[in-house]
Amino acid sequence: MTDLIGPRIPSALKRFAHGCTLDNPRQRPTDAWDLLTEFDDVLHRLWGPRVFRPFSMSS
């Protein structure tokens, strides 16, 4: 994720990603649902509530 976003990654998102990749496995998150909630919170603080955008492909 951080490589795809590159140097313009917001610091909050960079901190979140760093916490998921710590060298010591015991320091990394262990609960996927808690991690998803934390990720959603980071995204909400950065860019506001989620917005559904329909995706359609022409035939």
C-alpha cells in the first residue's frame, strides 16, 4: 500500500501501515476485525465518510 501511494502518503496512513509490519510479530495486530475498524477510522479522519460510487462497464 505504501509503495503504491508513494511519497505523498498521509502520515496517519503511513503510521497505520508501519504498525502492521513491525519486526516483532507480537507487536503486530492480531485481530482482523479490530484492524479493519482502525483502518476505517484512519480513512474517515483523512477523507471523510465512505461514498458509494457505482461502477459499470459498457458491453
